[in-house]
Amino acid sequence: MIYFQSLNKNDLADLLLPLGRVKEERDLRDLPEGDERNSLLKKIEQKKIKQAMMRAKQIYHWVYQRYVTDWDQMTDLAKEIREWMKANVTIYRLNETYAKQSLDGTFKFLWQLHDQKTIESVIIPAALREKIGDEVVATLEDGKRYSGIETEKAGLDNDLNEDSWARLTACISSQVGCAMACKFCLTGVQGLDRSLEAHEIVTQVLELRMRAPITNIVFMGMGEPLHNVKNIIKACQIMLDEDGMNFSKRKVTVSTSGLVPGIEELYKHTDVSLAISLNSSTDEQRSQIMPVNKKWPIAELLDACRKVPLGTHRRITFEYVMLKDFNDTIEDAHRVARLLKGIPSKVNLIPFNEHSGADFKRPTDKTVLDFQRILLKQGYTTTVRVSRGRDILAACGQLRSLFGTARGTEKHRDFQPVNE
Ligand code: SAH
Ligand code: SF4
């Protein structure tokens, strides 16, 4: 069985090509071998390719922009095409095991795959954007307000002309578990079960979009995306396709622990944004917490980053998990600033989230802010991933308003979060 969500638009058109019929085919019957016949054959072939591409577009619109998952409802498709698709191509659905709203304002979804394994996706709401007078003001969940150029300093994309006042980021998984064994990461402790297929990756976003007007996608859930690069590329192509999910390349971010060959491979086939989990300021330190560094040390990783064809106005995000008394000193901050010199970059500091799988501790807020100040002084946009501790009721209220004002050209079901 072929899963629809594993097909990029060209794959789908290839599949549809043999089903094509054009009226010129009738004229072939009376035509003897020769130039005239050959040129007609060529014309027929071209018409069929065009027709298949058109049909692929139509179907893409139905599924990715109108969220129709029943072939019978695609009324502008010829009946024979619908019947063929119904018999041969499945529109995949994920089984929602639960959706719950956590204390920090995010919505977590647990999906069950067809082999009963489960994965998680998360919706992270951020930055309520409002137009006040002539100015766009962004309010973060902690109540801090930013306006104008400050929004960029705060790491909010400064697309002031866009009428999207909120960001709803879908954080999705690329594997069940992860093989990279980073010492601070709960998924790493668990090990790899299996990689996700392209349709399982794409459908996480599709399911979330049926429930809420998602504006951004980050591959920061379970798994190392570039350890599953073939399927990630397919998924990204569908996410960026204007007839598909139609996300801008700035709004889809692949985060990697640093699989160097995967970075090159990714950019051969698609053009999403990149985040690198740097997490250390020296190789010695990084190898202790991220085994991948032994194979692909910092210098090689940053070299690969320099070669990424980013174009103007785009930057690579460097994530830095801050571990108390391990990588959180002033010297570390200066070293990070030196390492990133010459790379269009922004830094995202992530104070360690403590869990039972690792002995590391979270640094104090002061340590994090001192670290941030140094990077800011060196000219790097540096954000701290906010830790949010609001009670459920407040989170609920805010979320509802965020969901209501987020840009949503598409229709979506009323979103009914299940409170803990
Ligand atoms: N495998 C990819 C993407 C998923 S992890 C990667 O490593 O980039 C997403 C981010 O969460 C990474 O930057 C990782 O360093 C960070 N992370 C993992 N465990 C963490 C924890 N316990 N506390 C804070 N950040 C963590
Ligand atoms: Fe965790 Fe990412 Fe490391 Fe995998 S690569 S163990 S998901 S931090």
C-alpha cells in the first residue's frame, strides 16, 4: 500500500501519469509509422505530463489545504481517478491517544502508529502579536512586551508586515527514540527504536493543522532528523510545497546534533532553516555529553554550517543547553562567541530541564543571563527559552486567545484541549 503523505508532488504526478487520457490518442490509430506519428506521440506525452501535474496539484490542495481525507469528497477529480486512488493510495491518519495541556502552556499529543509504537508532537504557542497604533507589539508568555526592532532582538522573526500576530509552533518527532545517546537527553537515554517514515512525519503536522492554525514547524521532538535524512527531505518538500502545506522556508526548522553529511544532503534537496545543537564550547566538553562529536568535531560541524546556502536575511540557530558547572561559565560564553564568528547565527540558550535520566542540574537564572549578556555584547541575537510556570487556568485563557488570533487562512476544527 502506498501512503499518500510519503509522496512529494512529483512522485504523485509520476503515479498518475499512466492513468492519463488525452483526446489526441484517438488520432494515433490511423497514423502510419513516421515523423508525423512521432511528433504526435511526443505531444501526447507532454499533455499527459501536464495533466498528471495538474491532478497532483488538485489532490494536494484537497488534502493539505482543505484537510479532506476521503477520496470520494474530491469532487473535481474524475471518478476513475478517485477509484484508482482509493484502491491504491491510503491517506494516512495518526491515532490520537491523548492531547493534554501541560503547565507550561504547551499542548502535547501522543500518537499511536500502525505498529502500536507511540510518538509525541507538541504545539508551543508564543508571542501574541498585536498592532497598537502603527506599531506591532509582541507579548511573550511571561508578559514581557517587545515592539519594533526589539522583536528581532528577542528572536521573534521581525516580519512586521505580515498579519500573523501569533506563533503556534509544531514540534514534531523524526524517530521513535534516538540513537545519538546525548548524556543530558531523556530520548537519548531511551535509545533508538526505529525511524519514522515520511508519511508519519508529515501526518503529525497535518493532524495538528486540522486542530489549530500552525505557523511554524520545528524538528525538535524525539529523534535525530538527519539520522533519517531521506524521509526528512521528503517531508520538508511537502511542507514547503506551495500546493502542499505551503510553509515558508523560514518557518520550518530542522534541528540536528551535528551529523555533518546529513547537512549537505539536506540542502541538496530542500531549503529549510537549520538549528544546530552546539551545547558546548570545546571539543573535549562536547564529546563528553554528545558522542556524535567524536566523529564530527566542532570545527567540521561549523565548516558544514558555513557552506549552507542560506541566502540573505537568514541565520542558523545554535542551541545551547546550559548545564550547571559544566558548560555555563563566562569563559564558555566567550568561546562560543569566537566559534560562531563569521557564521550568520543566532543563539538559543536552553536552561537544562532536569529529569531522572541524568545527573546534570539547571544553572541559576543569573548564570544564564550573564552568559546571554556576553553573547549579546558580541553582537549575537541571543534568546533564552522561557521557562513557564503558570497555572492551568491562565494558560488556558491565554491559549484560547492565541488560537483565536493566530493567522489561519485555512479552516480548522474547534480545538478542544484536554486539561490535566
Ligand atoms: N535531535 C535533535 C532535535 C531534538 S532535541 C537535536 O539534538 O538537535 C531538541 C533540543 O533539545 C536540542 O537542542 C537538545 O540539545 C535539547 N535538549 C535535549 N534534552 C534537553 C534537556 N533535558 N534540557 C534542555 N534541553 C534539552
Ligand atoms: Fe536527544 Fe537530540 Fe541528542 Fe537525540 S540527538 S539524544 S534527541 S539531544
